[in-house]
Amino acid sequence: MTTALLPYFLSAFFSMLIIIFLTGNLIPFVESSPPPCGPTHPPGAIPIHPEDIDLMQFPLNLEHLEADFFLYGSLGYGLDKVAPELVMGGPPPKGAMKANLDNLTRDIITEFGYQEVGHLRAIKSMVGGFPRPLLDLSACNFAKVIDDAFGYHLDPPFDPYANSINYMLSSYAIPYVGLTGYVGTNPFLIGYKTKRLIGGLLGVESGQDAVIRMYLYERAKELVHPYNHTVAEFTTRISNLRNQLGMCGLKDEGVIVPLKLGAENLTSSNVLSADYSSLSYGRTAAEVLRIVYGTGSEHVPGGFFPHGGDGRIAREYLKKVVKGE
């Protein structure tokens, strides 16, 4: 090729490259194949082990509690209207009502409510389920929880539905218990489908708890009207009560803590509750029941579950007290 023709050759060559690029054939000689997206589980693993079923049905108690509390609080109606097929004939919750929320809080809680509907559907479609147990979401029940946390009767009684701060403090009292329950259940699961399910549930429940805690941390020094107690003190009192009822050591902390309980013992902020290594605490089914019953006993129903929880695990605990075991 003569030097005089070189510019024309280069021009034609680069024009060809542009055409190849624009037509998507930049690498025409490389065989195309879909990108790898697996494997999703170990070879030979079983999808759902029979022993996983009861373990994964137990959380339905907390998921039902959260679903109706969030839906009623934000929308004024609950699971019976949003997804009646998931109720499975269970009784309507007692005392649930729409809360007086600002727009931001209502948006957050509405999303939480619909997320809980998805959680119920995911669990029941995979391992089956049971009808919604009787739930007590009345203002007087929440007032009793707060009274127990402070050790005296607040005057006027605490009303979870009165305003956004009260509602978020009441929300603080619920999802975190389910979160610790999932952490405690995880080591006992065998099937890869149930492990994947609990991982997905735990991720969103943790996110909900983080949003609630951050919301309250931003307002930590504000007084909760009309009481002479700050938001931070409310969270500490509620956490202390849950530790007391759970009876298995420190597994709950407010949004502000002493340095000895902060991350690496260097922070007093406690937006995420975690242990010495900044890992989430875990609770057993018995601990969860002691807390949500408000009785300190997995055998004695009460609190949010006047007749107790459902599913084999919760029912077995109730049977033991009937038989005097």
C-alpha cells in the first residue's frame, strides 16, 4: 500500500468500526451467552425440611401483629380489607384505629403495612399458616405497656394513635422483637428455601427497625407531650422492659446508650441495636412470647395476644400450663 493511499484506508477502517459499534457487533466473533445468575443453593440441598415448617410458621404471629397495626395506623383499615384471604377467618383486632400522623410518617407506615402483607403471603405460600390470632391493638393495651416500662401510670394514659411521635414510639415496641426472633430462628433452619425466606424477611424487618430508630434518634432530646420524659428515655424504658420480660440478658437497647454499649465502645448513638461485635441479638420463640404477651411467661397469654399465639410452637407452650407441667 502506498503512503498516498494510507489516509483513505484508515478512514475506511474507522468507519467500519463505527458501523460495527452502532449495530451492536463490536465483538462479532465472541459467542454470546446469558450471564451466570446462580447457583442459588448448594448441590443436593433440600428445599424445605419438615422441621422448618413450624419454625417458619411461628413468625406469622408477629407478622399479623405488625400488618394490622401498620395498616390501621396509616390507612384506617387492616388486613380484612387489604388481603382478606390471608386472615383465614381469624377474628378482627381489638381497638385498632387510624393514627393522627403527619404526611411523612403516614408514608413510612403505609409502606411498612404493605410490606407486612407481602411477608404474610410469602410465609403462608411456602410453609402454610393459620388464621390470624386475636390481637389487642387498643390504646389502653399500649398504655399498659408504657406504664410497665416506666413503673407507674402515666397521666394522661399514653395514646399510640394521638400523634406521630407516640405512634413511632409504639412501633418501636413491635418490629424489633420479630427481628430478634428471626436471628434466633436462623441457625435451626435446614432447607435452602426457608433459609432464603428468613434472609429476605430479616432484611426488611431490620430496615423497618432502622427507620424507626433513626426517626426517634433525630428527636431523641424532645419531650414526649405531656410527659416530662424525652423520646430517648421512652426507648430506653421500653428496651429495658423487653429485657426484663425476655429474661435472657441484654438483647435490647435504646437509641442513646452509655459508651460501654456503643459501637466499639466509642459511640453513645445507638441507631442500630447490636451486641459487642455489632451483630444483631437473637431471641428464641419462648423469649418472644414472654415479651409480646407482656407476662414474662411463654405459658401465660396476654398483652398483644389475649388468647395467645397460634401455630404448633405457641400452642405447645400454652398446653403445658393447662396440664400443669
